[in-house]
Amino acid sequence: MSKKSFNPRQLRPADLLRIVNAVDMSNVDSLTEFQLRRHRNRAGYSISDPSNPQTVDLFRYAAWLTLEYAKPKSGPLSYEEQKARKAERAAEAVRSAQDIGEIPAVVNPDRKAQAIASFRGFCETYFAEVFYLQWSDDHLRVIEKIEKAVRTGGLFAMAMPRGSGKTVCCQTAVLWAALIGASPFICLVAASAERARDLLENIKIWLETNPLLHEDFPEVTYPIRCLERITNRQKGQKYQGVPTRIDWSSDRVVLPVIEGSLSSGIVISSSGMKGSDIRGQNYARADGQVVRPQLVLVDDPQTTESAWSPSQSQRREAILAGDVLGMAGPGKKIAGLMACTVIRPGDMADNILDRDKHPEWQGERTKMVYSFPDANAEKLWAKYAEIRADSLRNDGDGSQATEFYRDNRDAMNTGSIVAWPERYNEDELSALQHAMNLRLRDEAAFFAEYQNEPIIESVGEEMLTADAIAAKTNGHLRNVIPQACNHLTMFIDVQQKVLFWMLCGWEENFTGYIVDYGTWPEQKRAYYTLRDIRSTISRAAPGAGLEGQIYAGLDILTAEKLAATYHRDDGAEMRIDRCLIDANWGQSTDVVYQFCRQSQHAGFLLPSHGRYVGASSIPFSEYKRKRGDRVGLHWRIPNTVGKRQVRHALIDTNYWKTFVHARLSVSMGDPGCLSLYGHDEKSHRLIADHLTAEYRVKSQAQGRTVDEWKLRATRPDNHWLDCLVGCAVAASIQGVSLPGLESRTTQSRPRMKLSEIQRGR
């Protein structure tokens, strides 16, 4: 209270209490609001200014207290009278503690008025630390629809990319609706009751701790803070002698009943997505009215399990249409907000957002990326994906890929449109790079949770177990070629620590035999992983840099394998026809090309690049074939050699992983069967784990259905699976084909010297 406004003849009760209790009275109890109210009732207008009876005259009050003190005292009190007075004083202390006193004044009335008038202003003012990035156009459109639904009713469903703030936006909408008194009863509904309670808990924490809310909405926050998170106090809490009727439980909040407050007695409840939890919600107010929910927030009402179950999806749609939208009672409309994520086509969220099926919900689908980079930029992004994957596989952080994007940013951004340019991480350069990283991490999850256009996928055929693969042995000795084989192929998978390799024999009909496999350097252990490799390239080639170590390893390994002579069962001698070397790992790409160009076995070597061709990707068959290109069964060898002066192979890895697993599934003795050497299945346990490190998912997008292979969650080693794929592709390049499949391999004509042509004449 300022000096100008101080008038001891006209003091508000709260000011009088503050002045009196500010005086040091160590041996005297403080004056309580309850005592002052009792004194005023006893003294009447004798202690007030006649012109303003709501105030207290300090001098008249002091005189009255003096007269009361000077009154003759009665005789000694009996024991019963003393006991009664003691009980009265104790009751008075309890009543004094229950009364919260005067509610502080609003600090900034103009700011409060602006927040009440605008939901966007409310978010930006009181939750600036939550909504700290600039709004996107999608956010502004969603905010406008939320405000319309809260003020005028109606239903609104929105699917926004994960991390866009849709849930917290709806939570703040519920809080705003409660503070402005837009609805007497608001219900939070989630997939489970636990999740719904979590949503309510956030709102409770905001009301308890947000300093700006406390400044501008003290009629709500002050009584809540007086509880000090002790819920037992809510039963007796009073304001000016009147119960506030506040309820602060885990699944329901009733805001304090304060005369003149817009939010007086507003109810916010939480409920799981079960009919028994939702039905019958009502609240009897002190004025005799029974209120039912008139605004409902539905947050992610489905689980992954329910989304994949048509019956559960239909059941939840029925609960939403019947129980949730019927909460307001007969003859009353309900306003509804639903924040959802489409998990698969045809699930509950997908149907609710469909304006043809549910036009009343006015569904809104937003995306992270509205237009992806064009075809030329996609090639650069494919290169970016290789660099990033190689970095992460070798314990890197992907920064090399970020530098590649920095150098080619304009070209890689061509044709793209992102919804929220400000959304990207500290180690990224743009929102587009952030989106592409999410897509590379898990394409199916990206299209479902960030694009709200899930790829149609279903679990593929029953996968072979590691035990079944390890047991599929053919009885041939290691490095001995079965009689019917006409081709030997090899593949080398380059890793920073070690080189994984495999040697396979093939019949003309793609019956295959895994003849040998291993690592360089050799590990001399039955079971190991890339992480716990002991014998590494760096130890085998000391003194050289990383590229030099890889070059040396390739030189030693190919000299040992490509120069060797292998014997077939019938005694015929064979050598390796074709060896592909993985050139995907960023730090090894140049050295692999250099080695393939300079090696004495250059005629048998070919760098290779695996390509992840998903349902939403451009298939190999749609690439424009150029003069001199070799095109085969989901592989191609471009005619361009570029600065490296050596051709390379591009492989659709999704197709070929399905292909080799199909060969492993063929029964022994049938054409097209693939088997392992030896008799002892225990010796093949490690390679069996590699071959089952991934699983396939049948996906549909853009009119195509393909098998997409994904690494299992435990992230096991899969390097010999890559080697088997490479050996099979090398066999296809050499002309091996499965009956019924057209390899479309284009063989180049052999060159003839002029002297040979003349002799032929």
C-alpha cells in the first residue's frame, strides 16, 4: 500500500491485518482474519467510518478494544467453562487456518483481458517457454479451429506430425476454456485412464507453478496454492467464510468457487477410452445444478495394438460416437477436440479424419513435408543416406553427412516444401534435413507419425528361424564345389574394423551353395560380434591410415581368394567368376574404387552400392536407361564411370533380401534351394544369426507393393546377409537366372581386333 493511499480512518480489513501483524509482538498472538471479522460483528458500525462501512477506523477499533479489555471480569471459571473456551479457541484456530484470507489483486488486467479474448495470445503470453518457436501456418490454422470449437461448439479432429505440440496445444486449450468459463464441465479422454490422468496432472502443475497465471488469475491459482499439495485441506477451505468447494484429486479437478470468477466451480475430469469410464459423468454444484461435460478433449485415443485390430478400431469409433459425444446429456451439444496419429490405413484415427465418413469432426491432416525434393535432388539424398549410415555404423554421429548437405544444400532442397521451417535439431541445418533423417531412421514410422499418410504394410510370410537356417546343411566339405555348379561368386562387406566375406557356388537355375565365409583378419572364435572384434584391420596393417588399412586388407584377401583354385566334386577346377565389393561406407568408397581399378584382379572386381528401394521410392524399372547401361533383375550397372574410371553396380537390396530368403526356404533337393556346407549345424550358428538379423514387412504406397526389410530392435550384426545378397547379385550378373524370372541382362558384345576380322575373312 503506497503512502498516498494510507488513511488510518478507512482501512480495508486486509490492510489492517497487514499493519497490525507487522508490529513486533513476540508475546502476543497475531490478529487473524476470523478474529477481526468476529470483532466487527460485535462492535458493529462503531469501529467503521460511517461514510464507508466496509472499512475499519484504526482509532475507533483501538478504543473499542481498550473498552472491551477494561470491562469488569467475571469470577473464576469452572472446569467445564474452561474446557468449553479451550475448545472454542481450538475451533477458532481451525476456522482461521481454513480461511485463505484476501485474494491478491490482478497484476496486469490488460494482459489478462487480451489472453481471455485470444487463445493464441494466451499460449504466447503464459506458455512462452513451451511454444518458443515461431508458429507455422498449420499451427495458426489449428489454433483458429480450436478457439472456434471452444467458443461456439462443434467438433474438430487434427492429426499433426509427432513433436508438433498437438497434445500440449489441446491441454492449454482446456485450461484456457476453464479459465474463461467457456464450459462448466470439461473431460479429458485418452487411450487409457493412466494416460488421461497424466494429461490432467500437467494442467494441475501449471495452475500450481506458472507465475504469470498466478499474477493474472489469482482467483483460481491462489486457493490452489494455499492447499500446498495437501489434498486434505480442500474439504475445509473457505474464502470469506464460504467454502471454495475445491476438488484436487487424481482424476478430477473442481476449480475454487469464488464469487465473480469466470472459472468458479469449473470441472475438469479425466477418463480412459472405455465406455464404463466415460458414461454417467456429472457433478452436483452448490447452487443445485447438475452439470455434465460440454467440452471433451480426446488425445491419441488408440494404441498400436488397437490400430492393427479392425474390431478394436470399430469398437473405439463406437465409443467415441456414442459414449463420448453423448456425455452432454439429452438435448445438449458437446464441443470436441481430438489430437490423433494415424498408425495404419483404416484405423480409428484415419476414419475419423476422413471427411466423407465423419464430416462432423472436420478432420485436419497436416504433414511435416508437403513436397519432397525432385528426382535430381533425390540422388544427392541417396548419397547423403550412404554417408550417414556408414558414419553411424562405425560409431560416428553423422556429421559427415551434414557437411555433405551443407556443400549441396541448394541442390538438395530443390522442389521441397516443409511445413515448419524452424523445426530442426541443433546438429542439423534445416527442417528438411531433420525430416529426411527421420525418414531414413524408419520410413514406415515417418509416413505414419510425421506425414499422417501411413504406408500400408503387413507382416510378411513366416520368417525362417536361425535354428532352421543353421540346420540346412548339404554335407559337402568346406571349399569343395558341388558337381552341378558352374559359377563361383564372392562378396566383401567393408567395415572399419574388419572385412566380412562370403563365397557361393551356383547352378544355372539359382540353386546355391554357401561354400565358405569368414572375416579378414580371421577371428578364430566360434561366436563374436562386430563390437567385440579382437583381431582388427588396424592391427593387421599397422602404420597405415584407415584408407591404407582397408586397401591392404582388400589386397591380401583378394590375392588369397581370387588366385585360388577350387575343386568340384567331379575333379574339375574352378575359379571365382565375379567378386563385388561393398562401396557404401563413406570413408571406404574412394579406396574401394581405387582398389578395383588398380588390382591385378581388376577384371573380376566390381564396386557395388546397395539401394533401399521402398514402396514410396522410385523403382529400378522406372529409371531411364542410357546407352551402354547393363540392366538386370533389380540391379543395374550404369555406363558412366566418372572421375573414378571404373564402373559399379547398383542393387535393390529389399528385393534381393527377399530373393535369398526365398532360396533358403526351398526344401533340400528342389531347384532353387540354397544351403550351407558341412554337417554340423552348431558351426553355422553365427551366420544364421546374421541371416535372420532383419525381418520383412509388406508395404504399399503409390500403387506399389514391396517387401521392406528392417533391422531388428536389438540391432544385431547383418553383414553376412549383405554378403549373401551380393553373391546372388554377382551370379545374376554372370547370367544365372531363376526359371520364370526374366533377368533382362544385357550382355555387351565382345570386342574384336581388326586382325581377327581379316583372318576371319
